[in-house]
Amino acid sequence: MSTEDAENVLFRLSETLASRRNADPEKSYTAKLFAKGPDSILKKIGEESAELIMAAKDGERAHIVYESADLLYHIWALLAFYDIGAGEVLGELQRREGTSGIDEKKSRTAK
């Protein structure tokens, strides 16, 4: 998958999740998450994080990919809940691109 295709997938996912904000919770998993509020989404992020950790410990590539997709989905759902689009997150990643992780972390504590 090209970088452009990956970015497009993230933007489409972000838009789809945002469109579920007012959807029927009986017909949409995402709408059901939104209806339950942020604690429900955060709980799913915790669960999916733990599942990714276990998959990584097992070292099964396909399982790691699957669990990573689940975690990313729930992270994007949280962002949509707070009306944060893919562009904001991707913009922040772009801002950090080429910056040492150590330097970036120092810049946050210096504020």
C-alpha cells in the first residue's frame, strides 16, 4: 500500500466514524460506542492495547496486524468522539517528522 493510499484510508475512516456520531446505536457499533460515552471507548482502547501486547509477545505477524488495526480503529473512534479529524493527528505527526524523539519530548517539558 502506498503512503497516499494509507493516508486516504485514515481520512475515510475518520469521516466514516464522524458520520456515526448521530447514527442508530442498534445499527452501528461505532454509534453504540459513542452513545456509551468516552469511558466505553477508553475501555476498548485498553482492551485492544492488551490484546496487541499479547499478540506481539506471541510474535505472530498476522495476529499483530489484526490487533493493531483493532487498536487504531478504537483510537480513531475516540478522536471522532471528540471531533478531532485525521488531519489534526497526521499534521502533528508531520510536525514531529525529522525531529529526534528525545528533542521532541524535551520541547514538551520546556513549556
